Amino acid sequence: MRQLLTIFGFSLRRGLRKQSFWLSNVIMMVLILILCLIPFLQNLRGQGSGEGSRPESVTAEDLMEAERQAVNRVGTCYYIDELGQIPEGISALSRVMPSYTFIQGSAGNLELYKSKAADDGSVSIIIVTAPESGSTLSVPGITIINRDIFNGMDESTIKDALSRQYISHVMGRYGAKSDLTQLLEIQLPTDVELATELDMSGYILGFAITLLTFYVVWYYGGTIATSIADEKASNIMESLVASASPGKILWGKMLAMEVLAVLQFMLIMGFGVMCFELLVPENYRIMGMRLSMDMITTDRVVMILVGLLMGFVLYAMMNAFCGAAVKREEDVHSIMLPVGFIASLSLLIGVLCAIGAVSDTSLPGLIAGYFPLISPFYLPFMILKGDVNPVSWGISIVVMMVAAILVAVFAQRFYKQAVSVGSVGQKKGRKR
Amino acid sequence: MSLKVDKLSKRLSSKVKLEKISFEMTKPGIFGIIGESGSGKTDLIRMILNLIPPEEGTVSFNEAPIIPGDISVGYLPEKRGLYMKSDVLEQLVYFAMLRGMNKRAAVKSARNLLARLGMSDLEQVLVERLDKDEREKVQFLTSIVHEPKLILLDEPFRTANPRVITELMDLMKELAAEGRYIVMASKEIEVAEACCENLVILYKGKPVIAGNLKEIKHAYGHTNLVLAADVDVTDTAIDFGMELIEKRPLESEFRIQGDEMAQTLLEHMVSQGFHPTKYEIREPSLQEIYLSTIGGQTK
């Protein structure tokens, strides 16, 4: 134990003395300060909460309208109804989608319209197709062609408008009075209220803290790898293994890097919270959505830290394996590529699952929540959104701990093999 | 207290096998393991330290096996390595504490040793700023800072600087006088001759010469004459049946067949009016003994 603490203390002091440690802290703090100064300065200039003229509650219609305006400012749609199955279909669509320009198209030019749509996301095509043979209802169908899932027209709006237009037309053919058919065009007034005020903070902070977690796990884990490779290359290793067991050397380093990682994490996070509390005005909003630090509670910080510790051990041991596998420090970065790839992919999956709000019991949710390589980058987000219950969190931590122990056992054995002093004669024999 | 190495053997390569190396140090002193590169010195040291397992044989110090990390053992590896970004004192204290010393004792010991080598002003200097000789000395000190009883040194005099060699040799002799058991592996036969009481010389893993240095040399008798005079007496010496070993700028060394031969030459020189400025009858150097021994092995 004494040896472990000696190695831990020495490695920690070396890490604390590194210029890069303090420089990175300072740079991060400056960036946070600049971010927090923006609302502060806005407030000083009398813009109040910055977005104070916005209404307290935002309706779903407002959001849809904003989204529509943001996405569909200019659009063109080719409308093809060769058989005239939905008379005045273009007019019906123009009423509900005024920002679009509807052009009567012909089936013969479909390929031309498709190539335009492929080139330009604001171009779409609506085709009214003949009823399917054998169908009991004998109603026309609607085909909408957009460029991709991110561009184009909204299916439900088109379907709703053309369906009502078609029914109105059929009813008129059957002798329904016009005031009856006009009833079809009415939309009942709808108002959406939110039980709570939408708070973006969980998303913003969750994203920021997940990125910070990734950074400390990756950077400090990598530091272990370079430290091991450096000791091997500089021949200090023989003096070390003659003095202490390889396992103690490895764990001593790892613990030191873990403390540095947590220290940097807490410094940056603490500074961020302090700047927010001091500089950002109360009730500050971004796009009408409130920003606050209410979700940062002691228990959540503890949960995030425990997850960070487990995730760090896991990735650190993988990086220790990399460091022990090379003979020269300059080779470390190449061999760390697979671990870096795994970490980056895990970050991406974790964040996407968290932002996408997948259910805990869905397959993506289960994978992100319990797969030990992904959960360090998924849990902080979910914890800050308030979407993790203690039991699920506990299970994730236990799974990470078991995985970390297994990887540590394997890494330690490999490290011991890699750094053990071999016979000079036999090494020379191998070279021959 | 004693160090006992009993029949250590290990195949090192297709051509070299350490064969039944045995020696014992029953009292403090300096024991030399001498040999050319590839003779197995480093592997022997590592086997003594239990860093690599032998195929046969045992090692014990104080009647117990040696455990790596034991505070009573110090080791200077052949491949030197120091933390460049740490200062000298911190580094010495670290290695002392790794071996089990407490911090206060480690600092005291490190400072004492630095003072002994005149390096007190380098305590707070980063290792990367030291010159090569200073780093050699610091590396040496890492092996003894924790005050071990048994010290194993692999090529301690690698540096070519004679002043540093002298300093380290004096330090080793002081340590031996203080009661330490020192085992030194080296290629430098002259250096071994200067400080080792007992030694073993390896050639391709086999011990070719072993034992007390004085006794080894006595066994060869007085076979050399070192002669210097105002005139060149080489031809005269050869005429008297001597064999020229080496002609140096200020003297010559000859092989003689006994003291009488040397005496006869001296009488002749005096009778001719030549007075030698140096006349020394001595035993052969260890180097000569070694070369004559392996000369037989290589034939």
C-alpha cells in the first residue's frame, strides 16, 4: 500500500506540475467566462432577460409556425393530378401552405421534376394516383416526393388538406349543400399549454458535461498510455520493476490520473456554475426558453462523478494496454487509434440516444444505458435531464465497475508481461 | 550476513549459456563480475535480483531469497533512465520511498549523498538540465539512496570521464568499508582490478577465472618486468631472452621467466653504464591473465 501511495503521489505531483494541465484549465475557464459574459452584457445594455417580450407560454402552433417559417420560407411543389381526381387540389394546398408555390405538373415530366427535387431541397412533388384496384373504398392515393428526410413538405398537412378537399368534392357530387361541405374546411381552434416551462438547461448542460467527460476520460487515459510508453523508452522501467511490482506501478499511475481528471472536471464545472450564478441574469432565456442551473443538485453531481470515475478506469485500462504494447513514445498515438475510435463512437451513440429521448426500455436506450463503453457518455445527459432513476443508474454503475475490473485484470497482466525484464541474451536471440 | 550464489545456470541464446556460476561473499566488500559484451553479466545480475528466473541454481542473501523491491537491496541497471522533468532531490527521494524508506529519512539520505559527491547545489535542478556525468552520478545514487545492504551495479563506470570514475570508485570503497556487499558487473578489467577483492570473469557464459584477485595473480608469479631508461634497451632485453609485451612512450614491459632473468639484465645495464629510471618486477595484469586464459578457449 505504501508503495502504491508513493507512486500515486509522485505521478500526481508530476501531473499537477505540467503546464498543459493549468493551461487547459485556464483556456476552458476563459471560454466559459466569455459565454457567460454575453447575457451579462446584454442585460447591462437594457435588453433585460434578452428575450423578455416573448410570451410566458409557447403554444404548439407557435412552434410549428416558427418551424414552418424557418424551414419552408421558399418552396416549389409540382402537383400532378392527370385524372382530375381532386378538383381544386392546388387551391386547397395553397390555403394551408401559403409559403409554397404550387405548379400544375404533368406525369410526362415526372423524371425532370424528380431531378430538380434531388438537386434542390425546397422542391417537392405531389402526385394524385388512381385508386388501387381491388380496394373497397375506391379513393385516390397521394404520393409525396421530397429530396430527403430533412427537406420537403409535411405529409400530414398535405394529407389533411387534400383529403378534406376530396371529401368536400364527393359530398358535393352527392348533392350535399355547400354550407355542409364548407364545414369540412373548418379546423377547431386548438391551444396547447405546457404543464411546465420548457427548460433547455438540461440539454445544454448535459451536452456540455458529456463533452467534458469525454475530454477528461480520453485525455487522462491517454496520459497513462504515454507515461507508460515514456518509461519503457527511457529505460526507467527496469529501475521501477526492480523496486515495485508492475501492478502497483500501473494502479498508482491510474489513480493519480483519475484524481487529476476529477480535479479538472470539478474545476471547470465549478467555475462554470459560479460564472452562471454571478453573471447570467435570472430568468435569462434563449429563444423563449429558460436557462437555469436548477438541475445541478448535489445528488446529481455525485451520480455524474461516480459515472465519470468508473468510465475513466475502464478507458484508462484500455489505454494502459496501448502504452504497454509499444516501445517508443511516438508510437503510442497510432496504437491508441482503436480506443479513440471506440470512445468517439460511444460518445456519438450516447449523445444521440440522450438527445433523441429514446425510452429506457427500448433497445437503443438499454444499450446506451448499460453498455459500459457508452454509458459514461449517456448517463450525465440523462441525469441532468432528470430522466434516470437511481436503480437504473446503480445497475449501470455496477456493470461499468465489473467491466472496468475485467479490463483492468487483463491490462495488468499484459502490462506485467510487457514491462518485465527479460534476458538480454534471449532478446538478442529473438532479433536473430 | 552473506551473499551466496550457487550454480546459477540459464541458456541465454543459441551460443551463450550461463553455466553453474557460483560465488559467495562472506564479508562486506566489492565483488566483480567481469566479461566482454554478451558474456552474460547483465543476466547474471538480473538472476541474482530475481528479475529473471534461472534454469538452475539458487541465490540467497542473509540466508533468504532476494525479493525485488526489498529495502536491503539496491540496483543500478545497465540501461540508465531518469525522469527528465523531475528535480534531483525529488527523484532520489522517490526511489528511496519506493524501496520502503520513509520520506524524512529519504530526504536526509539523499542530501547526504549529494553532499558526498559535491552535488548539493543541484538538488532543485531538473534532471534534463544536468550534463551526462551528473546524470550518471544521480543514477548511481538512486541505487544506494535507501541505504541498502546489498548493492548490485551493472556497468557503474560507463562514463569515460576519469574524474567521475574516481569519485564513484571512492564512494564504492567507502560503502564497502561501511559494511555493504557490492556486486559490480563491468567490461573494464582495469577498473575491476582497482577495486575488487574477489571476482569472476565470464567468457561466453562460462566462468574462466574466479576467486581472490591477489591469489589469482600470485598463482601466476612474477612474470613481468617494467623497465624505463634513458636509452632504448628493448633489443638488449630481447637478447637476454625476454619477450616484449608492450612498448609505451615512457617505459616498456617485458615477460620474464623469473626474477633471475630480470636481475641479470639489471647487472648488465649497470655494467654498461646505463641506469634504469624505472625497474619494476610485478605480477601480470588481470587483463593479461584473462587474455591468456581465453586465448586457450578460442583456439
